[in-house]
Amino acid sequence: MRLSRYFLPTSKEIPSEATIPSHQLMLRAGMIAQAGSGIYTWLPLGLRVLKKIEEIVRQEQNRFGAQEVLMPTIQPMDLWKESGRYGCYGEELLAFTDRHNREMCYSPTNEEMITDVFRRYVKSYKDLPISLYQIQWKFRDEIRPRFGVMRGREFLMKDNYSFDLDKESAIRSYQNMYQCYLRTFNRMGLVAIPVKADPGAIGGNMSQEFNIIAETGENELYYHKDIETMRTQSLDSIDLEKLQGLYAASGEMHDPATCPIHEKNLVVKRGIEVGHIFYFGTKYTRSLNALVNGPDGSLVPAEMGSYGIGVSRLVAAAIEANFDDRGIIWPESIAPYKVGLILAKSKDGVAIKLANDIYAQLQENNIEVLYDDRNASTGYKFADMDLIGLPWQVIVGKNAASGYVELKNRKSGELYQIHSEELLGKL
């Protein structure tokens, strides 16, 4: 994509309403535009990152045998009355009546809806286990939306629901999703710490959050130092049983009086919740009468788990974990483009030809590139490219006549002088 034709409204000014780095940088980098309190329009650059994250989440859900569905954003409140959660969710639930005076709500979560689907079509234990997920926009009427998409009212979420015949099978589904989440965040270049958590309004007696370490995180985390060490290893070499056995908790779940970790091994950091998994057994299948025929012919309620990932929240969390005083530093797997191609001498015919040739070559080899061909100062181009944080910058300028370019690594700041013929191999 040529930047001269790209809708990228960047800004040098720090927006007064933005108090944390991700919110400031997403607005300054032209990723989002505020439409209302806690509601945002995703602009081209931001949407590319959102779609990259969404696709990694989808691939890993599919890898672990989950099947994608798409449920409605509007739900009848009758289901919430049937489950017993009517009136329990609080004012964050946006409820209204339609023209026929039926009570409806804008979906904040889908346990009732998916259980209703399950009870209609699944009648035998032979059809289990089943794992169904969606990636869908949700709405929670936060009283004080803040921190941009980190805590907005409208957000994109992956929610998965597992159904099993018995508790032992349901625990296996829970463990599979635990492993799936480690893979998912690892592919995004993020280190996520799994900690024990309060299940809240979802319910259940087994619950873990996945937190991305960031100084601006709203959760205080307490965990054994070995968790960080293990999370930097290859996923194939991680002892999952040992990892889950290490103590980790957040907020009120941590009791200093009973903490089993010696203080020399205890790590206390702040984190951003990006995923939450629950096992809640028959909480919804009993209340909604979602029964299956067991092996002995008896009717039993299916055992359930629920697994959420904040897809839009992950965009902000990734920035909070990867930025400097010049702007964003994207992990390569979720970057909007891999390469930022900068024409540093916009009036030099030789430089223009070389930059155009490199642009065509990168496109032909399916390397995502954003080409800054604007008639603007070199300093302005460098500032914009650092702000949006693409992993690699290719600078075509003073040595264009000899075929040489500069290749800059955005994260390390390392600068290489290489011949344009070597560029493709390097990238």
C-alpha cells in the first residue's frame, strides 16, 4: 500500500482524553477514532492489527478442535430469566424492549444462548464432546469507560463453550483450552501469565485469567518466578502440569498469610487481563434443562466450560507491552505491515526508481509493505514510521545510485547497510 493513498490520520499531539500509552498511541497512529464514550471506529491501520489477532485466535481454536459459529448480538431476556441470571448482571447489561414489548438485551456474554442451541440439537452422549466458539462484538454499559479500547463499552471477543458428558471429560476440555491459550498468546509474541481468578458473574469453581505483563496493567499479579522462566521456553518443552501447579493469583485471590511462595521466589507485577477460562459444570445446563442420554440411558445435564479472549483488548495490551518514546513496536506476527518502505529523497529519480522496484518486489513475494512515497520531509516520514511501529524499515536515500539501502529493525534500532538485491533474503 502506498502511504500517499492510505487513510492514516497520524498526529504529533497527545490527546487530552487519553491517559495510558496504548490509548494515546492508537489515536496518534490513526488506528481508531472515537465515536462516543467507550465506542470507537476502527480505521484501516487499526483494523489490520485487529484482523491479524482475530485470525491467530481462530486458527488456534480450530487447531484444538473447536468449531466456529456466529450468534446474534441481541438476545431475548427470557433465556436470562430461565438461567436465573436475570437481574444479576447489573447495570452493565444493556436491556430494552422491542416494538412488541419483548424484553431484549445486547449480548455481553453467551452462556444462555449457546446452551439453548445445545439443548435443541444434542440429545446423546455419543455426540460429545462439543466445543463451539464465535468471534463477535459485545457490549457492556460501563459506567466509566476509559483507557480507549482497553475498557470500552463495545468490544470484539472470542467466546468458546465446551460441552462434555462428565466432570473428568470437562476438565480435559478445560486443560486443552489452557494449552490453546498459551499457544495463542505465544504466536502473538506476547508472554501471558496464567493466574487464579474470581469467576464473577459467569460462575463456576475453576477459573484462570491470562495476563500480559505491563506497568499500566490494572491487575496486581503474584506468582512464582519460575512461571516467567517457563513461559519464555518453547511451548513444546513446557511441562504444563508443573506450570499449572505453580502458585499464581491476582488481586483479592492472593492472601499473603497463606501464600505458599517464599519471598525470594515471589514476583509481584502488574498485568492486563486478555483471556479468562472457566469451568462451571452444570450451572447452565441444569437451569436450562440441557440434558443428554448417558451410556446407561439416563438423562444427565452436560458439563460446561467457557473460555474468553478479548480480541480488541489485545490490540491495546500488545501496545502497552511494546512501545518506546517514539511510538509502537509491533511483534511481527500481529503488525499491520511487516515493512515500512521510506523514500528519503522524494525528488531523486534514481531513488524513486529503486524504491518503486523494491516495493514491487516485496509485493510479488507477499511481504506486506507500507510504502511512504509522500512528498514530505524525511524527518516527518521517519517520525510517522516510528510511531506506527512496523517491525522493519527500508530507507532508500543517499546510496540509491549504488543500489544500497538502509534496513532498520524497529525494536532493536539496529541499522544495516545492504544492497537491494540482498533485501529479500534478509527479510
